[in-house]
Amino acid sequence: MPALEKSIVTGRVNAEAQRSILNGLRDLGLATYEAQAYLALVQNPDISATQLCNKTGVPDSKIYFALEELQRKGLVVVSEGVPRHYRALAPKEALGKLRSQITREYETQVEKLNQLSLTLEPLYTRSEREDVELAYIVKGFDNVLSRMIDVLKSAKREVVILVPNLEIFERVEPHLDKIRRSGVKVKLAIPPKHRKQIDTSRFADVRELTPNCMDSWLAIADGKTVISSSEWRTERCHAILTQDPVLVAMSLEYFESPRCCVYP
């Protein structure tokens, strides 16, 4: 049996074995002090933070943060009292939790890659074209609303519209009904508080705006044209109207992102 395995199996963790374990824990995402604290707790169950400082050499000012992080990650169990005592979760169960956390983080990163690809691809495609997409600035609430209605009327297949205010919805509602009856698929996002005041059964897809996007006001026609407005509550209300594929793709991401629009 190799010396390192023999050291661990017999319970005598020499310096080489300890370095190997600590490096493994750090590779799995634990900070150095967290790894030292967890290893010490595996060998010394049910001890206080002060005792842990003495055994690990971790500074008193750092040990509590390390223990809080281990507790947040579900790797230690805390016994309330004066002082508190800490016990390491069984290694098999603790490493299982780390595996789940790493898997979730990996899946999140993959999703970010997919979203980034959707954003970058139109930009790359655009760089190969000689034509230049224009963006128009529209100023004033009434002008923005008028151009938004024009965008809605131009749709042949699908409309995506985010409406932060009941007054705005009532102004565009007749036009939404008209294009819906002509066969255009309407996807709508509205504030949760307005949901009971609107007959949402008429629309193909209805979501609720999250607090992050309560100021969002935009309409996208056929995935080609977008008008996006900000500061609609103030005299400085203005909007961008464009067919730029990058801006259209970014605007569609608002509707698809759970940070902005969610199913009720």
C-alpha cells in the first residue's frame, strides 16, 4: 500500500497526506481556511472555534468566517451553546453536497455560454456584411407610443411586448387584438398587480415582469424590429427603434430571462 494511502487508512495524517487532502478540498472550491477547518473537524468532532484555532493555526479573525462558509455549504453541523461547537458532516455526505454544488455551477456556466453565443453570433454575422443597421431615437411618451403601435401593426408572425403600466396596455390593447385576430402570435409580459385586470387568455404566452424589469417597455415584431423605451414615467421618455440583429437578440433575452419575465 502506498505511504499516503496507508497514512490515511490508519488514521495517522502525516504532513504529506494532509497537504494532499487540503489541495483536493481547495480544488473542489473550498478556500484555504475552510479546507483546514473541515479537515480538523473530521479528525476532532464537536469542538469550539477557539479549539479549532489552536489545532489549525487559522487566525481567530478568520475562523468564524470559514465556519460560516462551511455551514452555508452544508459541510458542518453547529451545536448551539456557549460556546458553539462544530462537527464535520460525514465526508461521503459532504463530498456529495459539493458534487451537487459543482454540477449546478457547471450547468449555470453552460447556460451563460449559450446566452452569450446567442448574443455574439449576430454580431459576428453582421461584421461580415457591408450594410450598416441604423437605430433611431424617438422622444416623448406619445411619439414612443405611436411608433410602438406602428411596430405592432407591422408584425406578420409574432409580437413580443413588455408593458409596465396598465395605461400603456389599454392604449395598445385594441391593436394587439387586431393583429391577434389576423393570426399573429402575441407574447405578453405585464406586472403581477395588473394580471387580474387583463383578460390574458387571449394571448399565446403571458408572463409577469419581475422587480428588475418593471421599467422595461418594449415591443419586438417578427424577431426583426424592436422599439425599447426607458424612463416612461418622466418627461425624458425616449426610445430606440432599430432592426439591428444584436439589439433585437438582446431584447428577446429580456423576455426569455427568468430575471426579467417569469410564468405566474
